[in-house]
Amino acid sequence: MAARCSFCGSTSGPFRMAARYWWVFLVSGILWLLIAWLVPRMNQTSIAAVGVLLGVLFLLAAINEAGAAALAPGGWKVWHYIMAVIFFLGALWGFIRPVNTFFALASVLGLILTFYGAFEIIQGLASRAVNPTGGST
């Protein structure tokens, strides 16, 4: 009797083929541990490691968008290719200038956190009528 997938109940062969790649999770876990060991040091190496990691993320996103463009119908195909090019340029920037990439990421994160903090303050002030503690619970 064939093995049955516990998630969908299928007994087809792709699960056997996918099981051959168990080592991918092992290798990716080891790589994440290496990155986790480098990043907390906050020296030039860790800053560059974060920039290169962002470059890898952008490269994978570019590959994903190119794959989505190959499958997309009509006009969506063009937009997926445009996003693939943008992600690829971001990946190049992450690989060529990793320190600048890190500081750009930190700047964008700071902007997002500024907007989030302002939103929380506005929400807290706007909800005083329904929240008697003023959001300080």
C-alpha cells in the first residue's frame, strides 16, 4: 500500500520525489545558524552579512516573479517581468554594496516604525471614548 499524505490524503509519487530533498532543510538550517551567529555582533561583517542576505532575498524574489510571469496571462505578464527586473536590480545592489543596503533597510524600517507609532498614538487618542483606560492596559 502506498504512503498517504497526512495533509491532503494523496498517495501519488510527487511526495516520494519531494522526500529526496530532506537535506535542503538541514543545509538551510545550518546557514541560518551561521547568519544568526554573525548578525548580533553589529560590526562591519554583520552589517555586510545582512546586506548580502537582503540581496539573496531580492534574487529569490526576482526568480519567483520571473516564474510567475511565465505563468501569468495577458497584461499581468508585463508587470511580473517589471517586478522581476526591479528585484534583480535590488539583488545586484545588495551584492555590490551590502553596507549601503543594510542602512537603506534600516532607514525604511525606521520610517515604517515611525508611521506605526504615529498610527498607534492616533488610534489611542481616537478610542478614548470607548476605552476608559486610554490604551494603557
